[in-house]
Amino acid sequence: MINALRGMKDTISPTSEIYLHIIETCTKIAQNYGFSFIETPILEETALFKRSVGESSDIVGKEMYQFIDKGENDVCLRPEGTAGVVRAFIQQKYDKAGGVRRFFYHGPMFRYERPQKGRLRQFHQFGAETFGEANVREDATIILMLCEMFKTLGIGFTLEINSLGCPTCMPPYRTQLVRFLDQTEGLCEDCERRKLTNPIRVLDCKNEHCRSLLSKAPILLDNLCQECSTDFTVLKSILDSFGIAYSINPKLVRGLDYYSKTAFEFVSSEIGAQSAIAGGGRYDRLVEFLEGKPTPGVGFAMGIERLMELVKMPETTRQGYYIGALCDEALERVYRLSIAKRSEAIVHTLYEAKSLKTHLKNADKNYVKFCVCIGEDELLDGTVWIKDLESKEEKRIKLENF
Ligand code: HAM
């Protein structure tokens, strides 16, 4: 037997209903916030992710599904959605056109990680990106939009925020941090490597010993320039004014290299170690890195499989019809009626004549509101027998009134 690959899974009924519910809920809310749908290819040039997510990140360094295709192109399955959306934005010349544009997307992402609960090699994200809006109110709006999505889905969360500074305040902070790291002995191998490639990522190390060594590390929030500091204060005051609880985590650096200023993560305490349900932030230099006209950007993505563990589905009501034949002669009429009725409602049917009892059982299994049957009597007088499975009322009505 051939099974799905390790770390990859099927989304199949009944859990696929939860998947659809998440996509539909988030789509509706994103549209209310002025985001329009974008779909980008799953396969992209490897260079796109090297230049955006960053070569020093684990995602690009260790986790890419990368290969040479038949045309000798170095390509990979996308590990995240932002880079492709930025590429599309530049390719469409929206950077040159100016103005503000907002996009949302959903689909599969691929990271060759060690699979565990909540961590897959193929997983799905719902994400959104705003281009051309430098105002920190957009960062706040995106966080408020996520809060609304989680509230509508019945998901509890905690929110962590941080500022990663900008080209004015980050470089001097980085120098200060590297000086501290140079004087610190006993860091793990990963941290020693990151010290050279992307020292900020050292702050994110999960190793307990490194964490204790880093407790005295300089903090970027204490070293922000005036502009970043003001933006962070405005962000906090907006969240306060909307009653959104958050904690400030000065060590929140995110696993992708493209962030500046606002960084945030939504965490759930109910799904185990892989607790991040959404993350995002500002990336004002990414469009420029990918050779577009400098354009500010901010966005987020959430992990749909992790949300599926948490979603409270709205109560379902009985919907649609089940139409069954009680004798072989009625099969044709039932078939035609089912096709016709599907232009207005959900219709289940069977291509075989069965007893009334069996049809009623099937109708209940499909959780429909009405069970409709046609037998010899109904064929003769041009009627259908119909039972409302909620009120239990049953009657025969003329075919043309059905
Ligand atoms: P990320 O934090 O790498 O950000 O991923 C976002 C979310 O995807 C995570 O919070 C998590 O819920 C889910 N996720 C990540 N890896 C896995 C995995 N292996 N298995 C299951 N779920 C996973 C980004 O991808 C950025 N592109 C977000 C962004 C958009 N920033 C700005 N705009």
C-alpha cells in the first residue's frame, strides 16, 4: 500500500469541513478589510526565497524542497507565501504604479522539518499582505483583523509583539549585540553560527543554557530610534484602546530575515509545543531587496492545520433533500428530479430502489431536512412523498409543486 509521505496528510471529510469553514470565515473578514484574493505558483525560483526569507534562516538553510527541474532551473516548493506575493506585486509593476494594495491568499507551503504534532512538511497557510502603507495603523489593523478571525472561529490566543527596528537603529544595536556575544562563552553551535550570519536570531535560541546566557543581552527595544519608538508606542496604544491583551517579547525575532519594525506572533496554549498559530510583521525593505521600487509592506500568515485543532464549529442544521426511489420504475424520475433540484439545494440520492425505511435512514445519515420518496402510487398520480425530518410532518404533494 502506498501512503502519503511523512509529514504530509490528507484533508478529508469530516475534518475537511473545518478546513473550509476556516477559509470561508477568514476570506469574508479579509474582504471586509479591503484585501483581494491572490494566487501565486507553488513552485518558484530558489533564488526568490534565498533573497527574501534569507540564507541564514533555517527555512532556506535546511528546510527547502529544492531541486533542478528538467530545464536545468534551480526551483523549490514555496516554504511560505510572502515572497511569491512580493514577486507578483513587482512583476505586475504595482510598485511603480504606487498607492496601497492589499492581498490575501491561502494554500500549501512546504518545509522539510522533523514532523511532530502541529508540525508538518506540507501545511497550509491563510495569509495577507499590504503594500504601500507605511503607517503603523496598518500593522495594528492587521492584528485587529486577526483577532476578529480568531474570535469568529472561537479560538483563544495570546499575542506577543516586538519591534525589530529599522536601518537607522538596527545596525548599531547589532554591533552592540555582537560585542556582547563575543564576550559570552558557551553558546550552542547554532548560536555560534548565527552570530556570524544573523546575530539577531541568537535571541530566539530555544536552548536553556543559551537562554540563561542571553538574559543579560542588550535589548533592541531600549535602543530604538525615535521613529521606531513612536511607531511601537502608537501600536501599543491602538491595541490598548481596542482592549486587545498582548505581551511585549523583546526576544521575538521571527524565523525569517525580512522583518523590520513590528513583529508579532499569536500563540495558543492548547495545541502543545508547536504553539504559534499565526505570525507576521512589517517588511519595509523586501520589495527593494527583490529589485522593486522601495515600497513598505506588512502582513501575516496563520497555520490552518494548527487552527483546525482549535476551531469550534458552528452548530449545523439539517440542509437540503434526500430523494429515493421505492421501485425500479421510479428510478428515472428520481434521477431527473435530483439533477433539477440541485440548481437550488443540496440533494443526495441513490441509483437503486430501496425500502422507505432504508431511504429514511440514509436521509438521516446525510443530515438533510427533507426525505423525498417516489413509488408506484406517486408515479401514477404525479406526486412525491415528502417528510420534514425536523417537524416530522409528512405529506404527498404534486410533482410540479415540489
Ligand atoms: P511563519 O511564522 O513562518 O511566517 O509561519 C506562519 C504560521 O504558519 C505559523 O505561525 C504556524 O502556525 C504555521 N506553520 C509554520 N510552519 C509550519 C509547519 N511546519 N507545520 C504546520 N504549520 C506551520 C510566515 O510564513 C510569514 N510568511 C508570515 C508573514 C506574512 N509575514 C509577513 N507576511
